[in-house]
Amino acid sequence: MKKIFKSKMFLAFILSFILGCLIVLPNMIVGKGIYSLTSDYNLQQVPFNMIMSDAVKEGSFLWNWYNELGSNFIGTFSFYNLFSPFSLIMYLFPISLIPYLNGIFMILKYGIAGLTSYLFLKRYFKDYKYAIIGSLLYTFSGFHLNNILFHFSDVIALFPLLLYTLDNYMYDNKKGWFFSSVFILACTNWFFFIGQGVFFVLYFLVKLICKEYKFDLKKIGWLVVEGVLGIGAACFVLMPSMLFMLGNPRLGSSWNLVSMLKHQFFILLEILKAFIFPNEVMHMNSFIVEANYASVEIFLPLVGSLLLIGCLIKNYKKWYSVLFIVGFIFMIIPILNSSFFLFNSLYYARWYYMLILIMSLMSCKCLEDKVKLKLPLVLNIGLYFILFIGVLLYIFRFDNFDIIFQPVYFYLMIIMGIICLIYTYIVCSSKIDKYLYLVVGIFVFVFIWGNYTTYYYSDKSLDNSYYHNYLDISKVNILENSRSNSYNDCLHNLGCVGRFNNVKGFNSNINGSNFEFYYSIGYPRTVSTIINDDRINDYLGVKYYISCGEESDLELVYEDKNYLIYLNPGYKEFGFNKAKYMSIDDFNKLSVNDRINSLSDYVILNDEQIDKYKDVIKEVDYNSNEFKFTKNGFSSIIDSSDDAFAIYTVPYDKGFRAFINNKEVDIEKVDNGMMGIKINKGINNIEFKYFTPGLKIGIIGSIISFILYGFYLLLIKFKKVI
């Protein structure tokens, strides 16, 4: 144990852990134990961790009702780190503690990022101290500080393992570990793993071309085997996730030749700014653009780009310089940048953390090589002038004179960037203990700027009692086993927190059928759902309206200090029937308003469905209609006066199977995304059971991959693999 505490790896971990404490704990103290930011963090990370933990514990890990209209659980939340090692540990704790644990786990992720980046970097330095500095640069880069709002910290913390195990394989012939890193990263976040695969290829090819790696076809072949087995072992995550995301229209692309090769001018300015100035916050940028959620941040804490430029000048032929130049080209050419995101035409910079790891290595190589910094200083200052000229061109070319949005923030960012440049130059150009002064400088910078970033992400509010009230929705029991919606004065994802079905969702990943339905009625749903039209709420079966203070003329059925809950008299029970039908073609010819009106009276069907069900689509009376959400589906008991067609406003998904009196029946996609079945005269005991599409074959693939990996390890043990 003493050896662990005295090890350099532990030092790397503890320094990042302590620095993480310095920027997280102040917020937690103000938040009465809760790490509270804004937007995505408060309304996604915390609620999603709660819903994931609850689903795993109660067994509803196939279909989950707490996400908007209900959704494929694995497909929805695998993007939000469902199988991340950090999430798996968090599931061990009671759900009530999760809002308080998120801040602690954020600190832990900082520590792990420091550890994993150190493991990768230490190979390239004679003195471990440079690897320690590099780990701090990576862990607390502008990219990471900027993206604390999102769920990327898990990915940032674990990514260096991929390059670390690759290097161990190629340099030291250490087999078996590359499989593990591939498996862990693929399970942590399948979407980011795709981008990591692109960067891995670039990294590997550059090292081969620069002769850092010896070209050994047999060795490379076994590396491919390990990688494929690692991906195969994660099939239980990858298969369901991939199939689920095929229905998400956000994956669509609309490229043309110009957009493939040329960024908008402001994006180039944002990239340049990110290299030389400390990070901003996404929702209130200080200048150029008022808000930017593309994660365009790069700044290395304290040292900025000064040491990076020095390394490029000194070691421009080295593999890491070549890799940085290649990465920079990928940054500034849209189609190459999009290769990290399945060639999505929406601009994102959420792969920069991978290049930042190489930039951290280069900056510390500049220190170790004792590069003189006069020319790099001049070039760094030159970047300031280029940015200044670029901004002027942007102003006059686009007649955009309103370019500074947060003056105080803007001036502080400029001042802090200049102070960092001067401090780094003085320390690195003098004969003092560079390691000590740089570590102290990084600590001071991150403490100041990290807390400042957190302060802005907290909406500059020192009282987050409103967020505590938001979490109190879990104490309201009246909403169980019914669908609700929330008024505009309430925050999103109340259903995730209170574990009930709620329409007002904020989630990039919902079933493709949801999108199909929303688009069919002219609702441009992207990442959140806000439905204020009573006609749509009635159709969707919204029984209750939740108010966070706003009064209504509807019947009040529940009241406490935080919430008012009203009964919606016009809601339709799940399993309702309609008297008439309409073809999809005729429906599409209607105005948006008429489409919404028609949902109340007409079943929207394709021509084949009309031929099949036209005789049972008629006005039928129900003697009774009982509905209940179940762990991985739902049940319904309908006593019908005649054969009929029952409609359930639940997103259509191929994973559902329907049974009436224990006999399987066909499920039809109706109303552009909902489900309908034919029911019989008399009592219909209906059960919808869900099993995640792709999960069975994914599990089989994972089992086979683990078995083959076991044989591979045996071959290694008995020296059959050289």
C-alpha cells in the first residue's frame, strides 16, 4: 500500500483529484451538497443518472417509461454513459444520494483523467515530472472545463487508455490489454467511440509513416484481432444502440461541395480564439458569437499555445508534430472534421480532447528539450493580431457590429490569456524550478478560471433552492401509472426525477417514431419537447398538468409548496378507438392545423392497413378500459361491445410484441408513429412485452468474443502468439 501512495501514478491522480476538488467543492457547498450547473448538467446528467440507476435496480432496463413518451432504455441511455465504469459504480448507491454523488464523481473523473493521461505520457519523457505537467494540461484543458455541462467527462477520463495500451502493444509487445481498453471505451459511449476509432487510425498511421512503429504485418494482424474482439465483446451495447440511432433524424447530413471544404468564417475565428484564450461558457460567449454549443475549446491551462508552437518549431519532423498538423487540417476542413461524427453535417468539435492529449505531450516536450521561446512568443502574439484582423474582417464583411456580448467576461478572458502567456514565458525562460512554478501556476489558473466557468454555468446564482425544489418532484405519488405534461414554468425531465411518464422531455435520443409523429404534425422537435397544444396533449393521453406556480382553471387535484397538479378532462385513455380512418397521403395534404384536428377522429393508416382493418374501424363502446405501465411494456384490459381497433399513444418500436388473451397479434404503426392493434368483442386481456432489438444477437456476439479472447490469452500464455 505504501508503494502505491509513493508511486508517480498516484501523484498524477492525487494532483488532478485535489485540483478537481478546488473547482467542484465550492459549488457543492453553495448548492447544499449538490453540484449544480445549468441546462444539460442539471436537467440531463443528474436526472439521467437517477433514471438509469432506478431502471437497473427495478429491472426496467429494456423499455423505460420515465423518458418522455417512453423509450428503448439501452438505445436511449447508452449515449449518456449507461455502461460507463463510473455509472456502474454509482448504481451501487441509493437513488436518493445520486444528486449528491454527481459532484464527487466529477472530482473522481478529474483524478482518473490525470492518471490515465500520465500513463500514456510517461513513456515519452526521461523525467516523470513532465508527464505530470502534461496530465494536468490534458485534464483541465479548456475543452474539459467548457464541457462540464455535458456528459463527456467519462470519455475524457478514459480515452488515454486506448493510446496507452496501443503503445504498450507496439513498443513492448504487451498483449491482451488493448482488447480491454477497446471494450471499456466502446461500452462507455458508443458514439464517441466512433470518433476515437478515427483518431486511433490517424495516430497509428502517422506513427507507422514516421517509423515510430515498426511495420510488422503479423504483429499488426494480432492487434486487429484484439481490437475486433474488443468491439465484439461490446456488442451487447453496440448492436442495440446502432439500431436505435438509425431512426434519429439528427444523424442526417446535407453536404454540398462548398460546405464540405469551407467552414463558416466565424467557426475559423472560434478555433483560433480557442488556441490562445481561456475557455468560455457555451450559453453566453463573450464575443464573436453569443452562444456556441459545438464545444470549440482547446486552451491548455496556463501555457496556452506557447509551448506547442515551440515544439512545432523544434521538432516539426517528429511524429507528434505531424499528428498535430494532420489533426489541425481535420479541424479546419468540415468534411474531415465530421468524420469523427459519422459525417454529420452539423458542426461539432467534440473530438478535440484527443488532439489536446497530443498537444499536452508536445508542450511538455518543449519543456524537456529546453526550447528557447523568443520566436514562439512572437508567433503567439502574432496569433493575437491575426484574430484581431479576422474579427475586423468579420465585422465589416457581414455588417455584424454587435460582436461583444459579455464585456466583463471578454476583458477578463483577454487579461487572463495575456497573464498566462507572460507567466509561462518568464518561468520557462528562467533558471528557476520550472516544474514547481508551472504546477503552482496551473493550480492557480484552474482554480480561478475553473471556478469562474462554474460560476457562469451556475447562472451566477448563489441560491439553487429552485433546483432542490425540482428534485422534490420524486415525493409526489399521484402521477404514478399515468401520463402528464408540465407547464412552461417547470423544468424539463421531471419524469426522470420523479419516475413517472412525462411528455416534457429534454433528450437527444428518443425513439425514431417520436420524431416521425412530431414532424407529421409540424412540430420541429430537436433535443427537447414542449407541447402546449391541448389537442395534442389530449390525444397523447395527458391526464395531469404539472405547474410549478402557474395557476389554471382546471381542477386542482394536488398541491404542495413546489407543485400544483391539475386534471385534464379531455385526455384519451390508452387503447381508445376511432370511428373513421384516413390514408397517410390524404393526411399529408392537410394543413398542420387540420392534421392535428384529424387525430381526434381519424386513424392514419397506409393503404395496406386500410384494406386489412377498415371493417373494424368504427365507433365502438367500451364497457371498461384499464391500463397499466409495466416494467418493460404495458398491460391493458378492454371490455369492448364489438370488434374494434385500439390505439395506444406509445412510440411504435419493433421490439414490442402484443398478446390478447395470451395469443400474439399484429402491432401496426398508426398515426405516423404510434401503435394500434385489432381487439375483439368482449374482454381483451392485452399485454405488450418489449425486448430490445439487437440485444439478443449483441449478447451472443459478446459471449463469442469473450470466449475467443479467452483462447487468445491461452495462446499468449503458451507462447503460441509471438
